[in-house]
Amino acid sequence: MTLTTNQPQQKLTLAQFVQQLPDEEGRYELVDGEVMRILATRRHETIAEFIADSFKAEVKRLQQNYWVSGRITIATETKDGIEQGRNPDVSVIDRQIWDANPSAYSALFEPLQIAVEVVSTNWEDDYVDKLDEYQRLAIPEYWIVDYLAIASRSYLGKPKIPTVFVYLLDDKGVYQSKAYQGQEPIRSQTFPELKLTTAQILAA
């Protein structure tokens, strides 16, 4: 996924960004006061949709009260207090929160249950910036799907191979991560019976 900046303009507040979202086609994020368009490859979209479909199937099978979408904008904040508007590749939200205001645009100020980011060339956004913002928002579960094994060796080790990182909040509100590769079943706190592996995601 690549972020591109629209033409130079006055920095927007989060409220201004949310108000203009309905008039914009495509997916966008607010980063440091600027509107950034999300441009994802077809492969990126295929993987994101496969994960979303896996979550939806589990929600339906267990009749869980969640809504799954790839088009939800969430309000986050940096360590410096800057408001951001993020659009995870896959979002899982409590259905009661989603249905509370049906006439509102799909922008949320409440934390998601799961945020999933599929990594592309701007991998540090997912591993560093969004990790920090999602932790601040207290999203209980955050997946980083590095299907290209593009992050540095400090994350992936040597040799670098495709990896799914699942971050879970501990009792102090700090993310603890577990890396999954190959045929090892990915363990989800939200979907404890989920049967999904990194190999299956790569084969999507």
C-alpha cells in the first residue's frame, strides 16, 4: 500500500477530514494534517479481503456481535498529540458500536476490536507509527501481515520470510507480540477458534 499526498493545502483537523470523506472516492488517511490517498496493489487487496472473509465467516459461524469491514476510518493520536485518521486494511468492531449511529459516516472515535494492516513499501508506518497509535487507542488486537517480508531483519530475523505478527494488549495496556510463519496456526484473542495460517494467507 502506498500513500500519496493530494495537492498542497492547509492542514486539516480530524473533524474537517471526516466531514470531507463522503465527497472523496477511494480510501484516504489523515496524516500530520494532510489527506493521503491509499493506493494498494491487487495482491495487497486480495490478501486483505481474504482475511476479512475469514473473520466474517467466523463471526457468522459463532454468531458473534462484530462488524468486519475494510472501509472504516478511525481517529488516533500520535505521541505528540497530533490527531490522525487511519483506515486499517481490515477492521473488526463491536456491532453495538457500529449500529449506535447508523446515519453517521464510517468514521469511528471508539477503539476497534481488531485492526489489520497488510504491509507494503511504507512498512515503518505499520510497524512503528500505527503500532503506537493503535496501542494509544487501546485496540486489543493488532495484526501486521508482512506477506512480502519487507520489514527489516530486526523484525523478521534472517532469512526474512513472510510473517504475521499478532499484537495483544497486556494488563498494562502495552502490546505484546507473537510472530507466525508457515503452517503454524495464528492465535487470535477475538476469534479463539479461528483456523488460519500464514501459508493460507499467502495462498489466497
